Amino acid sequence: MQRREFSFSAASAAVATLGGSALPNLAQAQAKAFKDGEDYLTLDKPAPTEAPAGKVEVVEFFWYSCPHCNAFEPQFEAWVKQAPKDVSVRRVPVSFRPDFEPQQRLYYVLEAMGKVEELHKKVFAAIHMEKQALNTPELVAAWAEKQGLNKAKFVEMYNSFSVTTKARKATQLQDFYKVDGVPALGVAGRYYTSGSLAQSMPRALQVTDFLIAQARKTK
């Protein structure tokens, strides 16, 4: 979903439903030359990264309420499992408007409580399958309690300095990358690609593999 809506072809949508079976690989990515300004963008100024020394950072920008992010999640999860050992992956929830912030903070509370692996996909399911809004602090806290989390602890963490700081830095990072829609991918603090640039998210993963190789060359 873009600030202006993503335009997906029927073919792209069909590929998205295939999940891991449609995943590209590095050999496919290297078999074709992707073009700066067409398939991806090189940032004017490097964005901050959190990857350990010697690793290439890949950032997934997402929003829980975005249907395209929901469709992309299984593909991205499968790609992460196959990623080379020198690739460091992190997810960054965007906040294009103030009403995005409850879900942004929800992700960072789950991260702080060590519950991302258990509950990340369940947030998508709650919104897109169960049709829950989860767009206010109260709704988010009530949902968390139903998942077995201590509500008082969740609310305390939601309002904590650490989560506030992470949410602020996430919004700053989306601005560094000039994210105009989600899902989108940032590579090594230098490159940016998305479904609109690459024509589909499966192809964006091919571009990402290509950019990882480029980042290795310029270390």
C-alpha cells in the first residue's frame, strides 16, 4: 500500500498468492542487470544501519493493516530463512499518519517482550482475516491481553521510553529511505526498492539479492 495506492497487475497478484514457491533466488537475480532509477533507487545520503560489522542489513518496511504487506509476509519470511549468513534482517513498521502509531508501537512491544516470532503473523491474521481494527492503544492492548500477555505490563511497555524511542527512530528511518509505500525494502543503508519500482514484490526480492551483492563489493 502506498500513500498513493500501489498498482499491482493481475500477474503480480497471482504470484503473490504462491508464497514460497514463487521465491526468486540469487542466481536469477544475478542473471539480469537491474537499473538504478528504475528497479531500485540509490539514496542521496546513507541511512543509519544497525547491522553488526561485516554484515549487510536488509530492512523490511511494513504496516500491519496493509493488505499487500499481509500477502508479502509469507514470501519474506521464506526469503529470510534462505538469506546468506552475512545478511542481517530487521523489520521496521512505518507511520505515515498518526493513526499508524498504535500498530507501530505494538510491533516494538512484541519485540521487547520476545513475542514477535509467536505473535507477528497473528497480528496480520487478526486484521485481515478476523477484521479487527487494532488502530487505537486500547484496541491493541485488549488484543494483546487475549493473546495471553499481561495487560498492565503491555501498556507499561507500550508507553515506555524505549518503545517511544524505537517508534521515533523507525519513522526517521522511513524518511531517510523516502519510503512512499509498503511493503518496501532497504539494503545496506544505501538502496531502496519496492513493489512499484520492481513491478512486483517477488521481483523486488530479486532486486534485493542483487543489491546485497552490490553492497558486498563496496564494503
